[in-house]
Amino acid sequence: MATSAGRGLVSHDTQKRLQRIAVYLTALLISVFTIIPVYVMVVIAIQSPATTFAGGRVNLLPTEPSLRNFLVLLGSTDTVRYFINSLVVTLGSTVLSTTIAVAAGYGLTRFDFTGKSLAARAVLFSYMFSPIVLAIPLYVVFSTLGLLNSHFALTLALTAISAPFCIWLMWQYFQTVPIALEESAWVRGASRWRTVRDVVLPVARPGYISAAIFAFAVAWNDFTMARVVMSRDEMYTITVGASLFLDRVSIGWGETMAVSLLISIPPFLIALFLQRYLLQGFSVGGLE
Amino acid sequence: MATSIHLDTVRKEFRTLGNTHVAVDDLSLDIPEGSFTTFVGPSGCGKTTTLRMLAGLETPTSGTVSFGDEDVTDLPPQERNVSMVFQSIALYPHMSVRENIGYGLKIHGVPKAERDERIDEAAEVLQIEAQLEKMPAELSGGQQQRVALGGAFVQDPDVLLLDEPMSDLDAKLKSDLRVEIQRLHQELDTTVVYVTHDQTEAMTMSDQVVLLRDGELAQVDPPKQLFDYPNSEYVAQFIGMPSTNVVDCAVEHRDGETVLVGPGLTLSLPAGVDVPTDGRVRLGIRPQYLDVGSAGACRLSVDVEVVETLGTESVVHGRLEDGTPFDVVSDAVDDAVAGDRLDVSFDLADAFVFGEDGETILFGSERASERSSSPAGAGGVTP
């Protein structure tokens, strides 16, 4: 379009206008593929199937909101248990992954040790693995240890997926925290631990909140690991549980969309309240 | 309680990727208690490394550092009663100004009431009372630097270390803070060690200036002494603005007299001056000591290239006939323009003679004071 070849042929104003149109078109296209599915999900979730399919077609303009689908979920499925399972492993893995990331990031930027650059490269390399690559070996490990079907095992598995990126993020973030801040605290008499508590952690907060959000998203949306580590119905997470609904005759579109809506709520809340930190943290990580 | 500081053959090496870099080499130095000592030198000369060794943030590779009689070489920073102001200012962005200043007191368990009292006092001295409840990001650069100073001296340290605290400030603020820091030093019972690459700061503030070169001590002296009796060409050129002019000269003997011959310049040395016969020396003369005209004993011609007007006086940047750069500071060159040839002169009493190794052989002023049989100010360096 308005590339270097076209310079001089298209006026500056026109170029700007074209640029804006391109941006809006892209935004529109993306919205079509994200907003419409979300809309469809919400509408189907809050109408009874009878309303949705009234008249032999799919009605996507809500006329009679109802909680029927949610009541069915509560009454005849293990949704609540799945949801609790998800919360437990997600929380555990988020805390674990973030803690590891903060410790590793601090260590990688504040101490010199042999093999440091190798360690850093290994972290990035391990991030390249797709979860499914790790799934079977992890299954073997947990099976040997007798840890299958435990929240603990799934927490570890999820941490294995999210930790490399979180470590990398914190490593980058700690590079932007001036060491003079810590030195100034030491000179004033603060021990290393006290300095970490009083100075390092507060200053690194945007970084570790970003890491935590990432770890949360990985764990909450995970399907692969839960599918592999958990084989008993009562241990499934909400994602695995919801996928099973599709196979059941008694559960229709309405209930499936209702459970999808439930799955979306925690990430939505997090995005709503923590997006300020998310942007700060990732812009430092060079991911703006 | 202010303490004296002693460095004994201190050496600091940094190893990176198999390379060893010597940052400080064989540095021995005494800093009197309660004094204001400035470390000055170009970047990479080891001045900040030395300061960090005083703070305990670096450990010497060899040698010892003592505060008074106590060997503190291996003591961590937490166990030395020092305060430090960093070049980057290093205020805690998540703490208010009050908390920033009082952080050290809090660490030492000073009760809140006393803490607040001392913070208020410090803020009053530094004129930042109105900023106490603000966050550092809301302050100007000068105010931030005052807060950093406040945090450093509120702890009543034995030694106050300042690492280029003003390098990021503008000229006006610098001159304000210079006065402020000196006033603080007078009020406090503390030994101040100040690091800067700015020789104006070193000259105006210090009791004692330590000039470093490539990690080694070049000269330690009070500012005036350093200016009048530089022990080497390096010192003479580093101290003073613009730099001391240095001219290559041949040593000749004519009729029993020792004569220096340079580009457009012949200068008889008085008897008894020991210069290497048939060698070469370098003649140093400060731009401020040159007179326009031919009043002085030694005359030179300068081809004018650039004239900078400073108000009452002007700086002429020019070259001698062989191309040696040569500056003149005078209030009598207002009408000089590029391309002019300017006749200037000076007295031997205002010149230095450096040997080929850069060591000072002769301080003109010393020769002059001998002649007027006044023994005052004999430099501490034997010619």
C-alpha cells in the first residue's frame, strides 16, 4: 500500500488515513472472531434450551434470561467439584511458579556462578517444549512415585509448563531493578533478607504479578496435563470436565455454554483488576 | 564520631572471562578524621571502586582498609557505620520521602517518635520539609538528591561517602548543592569522601584532593597545592580549566647556560636547575598565566583559531607555529578573531618543566620564591 515505492504518489494525509483504516479493519476482524463466540456463549448460557431453539432456529437475541442451565449443572453434574479442583491446582501452581521465578530471577541477576549463562539458556530452551511432550514422561514419573490423581502432582506438572517463562520474565525484570537500591539498603544496615523484603520485592511487584498472571493462565486453561495426570472423575479439572459434557446425552448446548461461562469468569476478573501490572511487567520483558 | 581512614597497599582486580582488570593498584592513603577528601580522575581511574571498598560493597584483592585503628577490610557494609549517596540517587520508589530518609534509622530500631524528629530536622536543613509526604517520583532531580543526602546523614555516620552525587544535575543546581554539602560537612562530625570526575567540584569543596590515574595514585594534596605544584604533567593537565598548555622543547647549552628551545620559543633556565642534558623536556604553562603583549620574560606567538567569550575574560584556542595546541585566557583579547596572530608572554615563575617521563622537574614558582628568598610553600616534592 503506502510503502516506500508509493512515496510521493500518495499524500501524507492519505497515508495516515489508509493506516488508520488498516488498523480498524484488523481490529474489526479480530473482534469478529473473539467477541462473537463470547456473545454466543453468554446468550446460550443464560437462556433455557427451549428458548434458544424455539421455532426451529437458534435465537441469539436474549428474550427470556433464565438460570436453568446453571441449575442443571449444579444438580446433575460434578461441576462444583471440577471447579474446586481447578482452583486448587491453579492457585498452587501460580504460587509455586511465581516463587521459583522470583528466586531464580534474583539469583540470575544478583549472583555470579559457574554455568550461569548455561542455566539461563536452559530455561528458555525448556520453554520451547509443548506440554504434550512433557505429558507422557511426567505420567511415568508420577506413576512411579504413586502420585497420579493428586492435586500435588498436577500442581507440579503445571508449574513445569509455566515456570520457564515466568523465570525468564523475572530475570528480565530484575535486570531493570537498579542494584544501587539494594546496595543503599545494605550500607544503611539492612541484611540481605531484609533488603529483599523491604526493597526488592516491592520494587519488583509489577514483574511478579505479571509472572503470576501468566502462571495462572497456563494452569487455569490447562487441559493436557490434567487429562494425563488425573484419571478419576472426581479429580478432573473444570476444563477436562467441561469437555466430557459434550459426550453426554443428558447435557446439551445450554449447559456446556454455562460451564464455559463459569470457566471464563476468573480470567476475566484477573484481566479486569490486574491489567495495569500485566502491561508494566510485559513491556519490560520486551513483549510490548 | 568522625573517624580517620587508612588505605594500605590496596589492590583490586576484577576478573571477567579470564581477563584480569586491575581497577586499583597499590593505593596507600591516609584520610584525616573529619576531613573532606575528594577522589578525582577520568572515568575508569578506580575512584568509584575505591569508594565502594570503603563502603564494603567491594572487598580488596589485597591490602587493608582501616577506620581509625579498626581493620574493616572484610567487614560487610552492614557492619560499618558509613552512609553512601549513589550516583543514581537510588531512592526507594515505593516509599515516601519520609520513609526514604528514615529507612536506615528504622533498620537500626530507632523508635518512631525519635525517627520522625530526626527526619524533620534533616528535612529542615535540606529545605525539603514540604516534600516529606510525597513520593520520590513527584520530586525534581535536585530535590531527589537532597532526599538522598538526607537519608545518608540522618544516620549520623562516621564516614559519609558520596559517589558522583551531582553528575546528573544541571549546572545551577550543582553550584547550589556544592554549598549545601560543604555546609553539611561543617555541621556534622563526619569524615566525608567524595568521588567526582569534575575537577571544579574537587577544587572547590575539598580539604584534600586525591587524583588517580589508571588505578594508581597520581597526587594527594590540598586543592591549591595541587594547582600550584602538580608533581607530573598528568596532574597539571587534569587540574585547571582550560588545561595547562604543554610544549615540547629541546635542551641546549649555550655559553654555560641551559636553554629550552621550542616552537618559536627560547627560554634560559637559571643556573642550578637539573635538566637532562641534550634531552627533551616539556614546558607547561597555564593559560591564565599568559599575558597578551611582551611584558613577560618568555615570548610566544599563537595563531588564533577560536575565541570563546566568558564575559569578563575570553579563552583563545590557537596553535603554535609547529601546530601544538595552545590556549590563552585573558581579558585583553576581546577583539581577537580567527586567523590573527597573537603575541603572548609569560614568566618562568609561572611555568612548569616536565621530564620525558612526565614527572615535574621544575616548578617555576618555587624557583621564583627561592629568588625572593621566601621559603613559603615548597610543594612537598623535591625538584
